[in-house]
Amino acid sequence: MTSTTIPSRNKMRIAQQFSRAANTYNSAADVQLDIAFDALTYLPSHYKNGLDIGCGTGRISQRLSNRCDRLVAMDLAFGMLQYAQQNEVVADPSICWLQGDADSLPLADDSVDMLFSSMVLQWADNQQKVMAEINRVMSSGATAILAIMCDGSFKQLNDSWLNIDSERHVNNFATAQSWCDAAKQQGLQVNMYEKQYVTWHQGIKPLLASIKSIGANVVLTSQNSTATNSTFSRSQSGFNRKKLQHLETYYQQQYAKNMQLPLTYQVCFLHCSK
Ligand SMILES: C[S@@+](CC[C@H](N)C(=O)[O-])C[C@H]1O[C@@H](n2cnc3c(N)ncnc32)[C@H](O)[C@@H]1O
């Protein structure tokens, strides 16, 4: 496994949470699997050099490697890469596992003809920067399929928290249109599709646990200040059992159906060509 330097404190915190979740990720990440499978349907051909940005536990990388001669499976979280390598059903010599950051891809210009990323780029620092990097590593004629969590995601959770206190408990998600615009501004041709996915939970605790057990319980508070979501960390100020009860009551009153609480994932799929 190759490794590059992880740049900022924000990135280190994201990497740490996802690394910690590596062992629980696959059993908790059903909706992420559905989304990645939907993204794969936009990828019909066979390619020479592929890149999977934010490969996580490598579930999708193994499928992508069937469609490429060589695949770089990259992730910010070392723990995810370790899990991926240790749990490969059969060691695949066509996959190179690489630690790296989507905002600063450790690959040469014009080096991939297929780029795939599912449920990752919402963690990037900057839409323009990450799209410039994607464009830079794509060769002429290359295809990129990007599935990104966008505005509207976790809206029930965010609205419910807003009713409880004034702290930020849920990350802001950029709009689908702004992702599309950023890709176009960097010179890519883009077709965009949007789809909504809803998961259902028996209560607020399992709902919050579904986010924590995949490692996504990091709230980005400013460029260089990241906190574990106070929803999950009892040591954070402002969190207590009473607040959680209020949160659950409000969530149930506003959104429950058949005693189940919904959580929305709003996803944009960008089909990009260079
Ligand atoms: C929700 S998981 C998705 C994993 C996989 N793509 C899937 O669909 O199952 C998000 C992954 O993105 C990685 N990640 C987050 N920010 C990243 C960044 N800036 N560069 C590369 N990977 C990143 C995390 O470590 C995590 O493994």
C-alpha cells in the first residue's frame, strides 16, 4: 500500500472516523451499496486505467477492477484501505491500494480513462479544486461517474435539531447544480441525474447509529475546525439525554410513518466526459 501526506486537521479527523468505522462499514452501509450500484449502471465499457476515489472497504473497487485492466483504489482513511486489503476475497494484482486525498490527487496528469467515486466528494474541501483535480488526471476521452450526497440529505435530522438548539449537528451539503456547474467550469461535459433514497429506523438512536457506524459522524464546523458530531459524543457541550428525547419526539411527530423514522439521502450522479 502506498501512502501520501494527509494535509489538514479536518482531513485527519475525517480519516480517523472512517478508519474507526472500517469494521462496521459493510454491515451498516446498505444504502451506500444501492447508490454505488446505481452509479455503476452508468459505466458500460471496459477501460485501461481506472481510479476509484474514496474506495472505502473496497466493495465496489473489486467490481470496478473487472471493468479495467488496472485500477487505483484510493482512500483518505488508512483503516479503510487496510480492511479492504485484508478482506479481499482473492488478492487482485490489478488493484493498487493507495492512500490519498480527492482534493489533491496523487496521480499524474492524463493518467486515467475511467474515474469513479461514490458517496465521497461531499467531504472534499472545495468543489472547484476537486473538479480541477478530476479533470487533470482524466485523459482525453475519459469518463467519470460521480455520485455525491447533495442538498436535501439528512433534512429531517437537520430540521429536528434546529427545533432543539442552535448548534450545528448536520453538515451543509452543496446543491446538485453547484456540483454540475463546478465540473462544467473545469471543462468537463456533464449529464446530471438526481435520485432520493430513504432509510427507515426504529428510533432516533438506531438512526444516529446508522450514520456513526459508517464513519460519517463528523461535523465540519469551519475550514480547519472539525468536531465529532455532538449527536454522538456525550462529552460535547450541549448534548444530554433530555435533548435526545426532545429530538426523538419532534422527529416522530413530524416525520414518522408506521412508527419508523425516515432519513433522506439526496444524491446527484454526474456522468462526465473529457
Ligand atoms: C461513505 S464512504 C464510501 C465508500 C465507498 N465509495 C462506497 O460506496 O461504499 C466515504 C469514503 O470516502 C473517504 N473519503 C472522505 N474524504 C475523502 C477525501 N478527501 N479523499 C479520499 N477519500 C475520502 C472516506 O474515508 C470513506 O472511506
